[in-house]
Amino acid sequence: MRLLATASQTVGPYLHLGLTWNTTECIASSAIAGEHVTVQGRIVDGTGEPVVDALLEVWQANSFGKYAHPEDVQDMPLEPGFKGFGRIPTNDQGEFRFTTIKPGAVPGRDGIQAPHLLISIFMRGLLKRLVTRMYFPDDDRNGRDEVLESIPNDRRTTIIAKKLSNRELLWNVVLQGDSETVFFDC
């Protein structure tokens, strides 16, 4: 008997049937400790056209730096009701918006990582999800984050959100071109 690899399939056209049933625009309720923020932005293709059928999947630690996952065995508090997970679809203008908290720093391979959101992007036509991160602006720990340090200086800005106000951040995803968002092979 010979085992063969299963052929890759694109995410769509059934994206809305398979992934959007569990969407939320509130990743951390107001009862959860931490600095609450709203993140808004757009996903656009290489020509600047909105991607209207995309879905962001967000994973994050809580404000203490602990993930709501059994593999996170850190001795840190985990609040009841904190999932640290959300799925946010884009609208007909390619826009998304969600509320959450700024996560605490989490351990990395060679030190502490700066607060960030882990983000996967799904959309029609993709064979595999796109994986990226969103970092928070004006955080001193960004300068010591091993992942950010591995990215050329001129590309880092694609994964650091911009501050709109004390509680609002802007972060756009560009799929191709000169301003392409940094994506990771995972």
C-alpha cells in the first residue's frame, strides 16, 4: 500500500458555511482585565481593491501573558470567560473591526516577546491560510522582540498597528506589492 498526500483545497467558495458561524467582534469583554482596544482596518489585494470575503482568526494571550490553552502551563492567572480567540469577517468594503485587550508579554525562544496578536487570514482562492502578527504601537518591548528583529526595518511597520486614539488602533493587511504585510511560513 502506498500513501499519497491529499491534494490541497482552497478555502472557498464555502468560507461562509464553514468558518463564519463562529464569528465574534468582541474577543475580550469589558469584564476582562487589561487595556481595552478596538482594532479596525481593511484587507486589500495588490491593486488596493478590498477583499470582501476574508476572515481574520485572532489568537492572543490575556493581559498577564497567559493563553487560554491547555499547553500554556505558565503560573499566571486566567480569568473565567477569557477565550483569547475570535473570528472576524470582512465586510463589502474589505473592512474589519474587533475589540479586545492588549495582551501581556509572552515567553519566546530566546526571551520575552512583545505584546502581539497572532492572526491567520482565510479567503477564497487561498490554498493555505496566511499567518501574520499585529504588534501594538509605542511599546518599548517591540525593540527587543525576536520576531520583529528578524524582519527588515522597512517591513516592520506592516505588522505594527497605528494609534488612532487611546483605545483605537488601525491595522491594514496588504496582500501583495510594495506595502505587502509580512506573512510567516507556518
